Amino acid sequence: MLISENPRIISAIGLMSGTSLDGVDLASCTFKLDGEKWSYQLDAAETFSYSKDWEMVLNNLHTHSAVTIFEADANLGKYYGEMVLEFIKKYSLQPELIASHGHTLFHQPAKNFTTQIGSGAHISAITGKNTICDFRSKDVALGGQGAPLVPVGDHYLFSDYDACLNLGGIANISMISPEGKRIAFDICPVNMALNELAQRNGQSFDKNGDMARTGKIIPELLDQLNGLDFYKHEGAKSLGREWYENQFKSLLHGENTADLSRTVVEHIALQHLNILQPLSSDASILVTGGGANHQFLMERMAILSNKNLQVPEKELVDFKEAIVFAFLGVLNYLGRVNVFDSATGSVKQHVGGAMYHGDGL
């Protein structure tokens, strides 16, 4: 709730649905702006698993007609809205606003579009709350990648770290460049690939990386993965489901899922080595996202990079992106910049996201 002008205190709920379909993270936070310094408190957080029906719909929706996609967009918004309403009642929350990332269906900034479904209009209608959504489209319209957006949160909420690394469906990093600007970019697939391989083995995910640990590296596959064109590009760049399926997943042939997983883990660790190597040996690197729970991956990354990889408490590991999207919603609500051109490659920094005003139900 907006309590005062100085300091400003605003309560917001952030929703994050990742590309790996491992659930919807909800985080309720109280943000405080004192002068120009932001701080936050995490008041409540929970992950809501997708129903089996929704998992099936979202896994295949990109192959369906426009009518089916628009219908799913509306129904997913209703699903999110009911989810948020349950969350609000369960924890007796009074948010001023809701900020929803939505579920990414298409992401093709080179063709000037990106699509996150889960209608914000329906979330607002069901909850009666101001709802900010569609955070990426304006950035793409301004010539940017529409991603990563989390660096704004890293800059204002986690500036004590030299770099912030998120190991989600896709890994991304943000850090300060030698010129003093916050830069960011996607690195490589993580949970999209590791969960895919675990599911081939009848598991929803590879707990602690136990399956990958038993496998052997497939040298030819490792060379193919490391040789993908994306890794040759520098500057702002982002990945989406289309690239993963056409370029990456198509290489994961064979029945030995342990060997495939071991090879993918090594690939991820090597790609991070390339990014982390220029940082000083005592640089502090915050690591969050589901991949931080993959103990074998973390071991390989630490060994190869020889860097100080700091995995925080579980709540921050699991809910950092939801916290940051709540924060991006707050910045939109206040009319403040929430997208850095230095991170996305757009022509200017700007206020991203579209708001549906609540009616206070």
C-alpha cells in the first residue's frame, strides 16, 4: 500500500512463469524508496504448480491456431488471477499492485515481436488490483531484445554483488561494465535442457544432478553445442523456446540420458567460464534460479571458473525473479525507468509494461 511520499512504501506481488514450466512463482514484497535508495522485504512467497492440463496446453500451444492461442491467453489470465486471489487470502495481503511476467510463448526480437500470454486484463478483473504485464514488447519495439529485464532489480536491490547470475530455464547474467554501465545478456539454456533430459528418464527434474553425475561426456556433442552460432555474438542477446528447439534440443540424440545430461552440464559450465573468466578472482557472484539447486552443475561451474559463486538462502534462490518483477511493476507504477538500454540493446532506457487499472474489489 502507498503509505507516504518520502519515504515511499509500496506493497506488490510479482508473478514469474519460467520457460521450463516448473510452476508459477508468487512473491509478495514491500518496497521502500528512501531518497534514491531502494530496499525490499519479502513478506510471502509460494510456487504454484501448473495443473497437468495446463502443462500439456503450454507445451504445445505454439503449434496451434491464433484463435486457440488467444483463448488460452484469456484462460491463463483467469487461472493466474484465481491463483493470486488464493495467495492474497492465504497470507492476508493488501498489495497496491500485481506485476506479471506471463508465460513466454514466442520470442523473436529479430522479427520485432515477443509474446507473453496470461492476460493481465483478466488478472486485474478477478483481483480488482492494478496489474502491470507485457513488460517486453515496448523494448522490442525500441529495437531491443526484450530481455533480460532483471538487471534493473540487480542494480537497485542487489548492488552489493559484482555480478548476478540466474540459472533458470535459460541462464542470464548482469554486471557492471568497465565503462560503469549495467550490462546483461542470456548465456545458454539450463533447466530447459536439463529438465527435458530428466523427463526422458521419467523424472520431472534431475534432483541434485544425481543422474548427470553418473554420466560420461560425449565429446562430439559437446563440440556441437559449444559451436552454436549464438555463442559467437557479443553484446545484448537473448534466447527463446524457438532457438532452443531448433538449435539445441535437436542435437540431444541418444538413449543414454545420463551421458546427455553430463555433456549438457559441462557445456553450461564452459559457457559460464567464458563469461566469468574476465572477472577478478575475488568478485562476488550471486547465483539464483532453479539451476542453483543442481549440485553437480554448481560443482562444475565452481571448479572451472574458480570464482566466488554465492548461493543465498533458498527463498531468494527460488523467488528472486518474482521479487524483481514485482519491483519492475512498482517502477512502472511510479513512472520510473525499469528497462536499461545497456542490458537489452534498445535505443533508450524506458518504462516497460502495460497497466490495467484495478477497481478495488
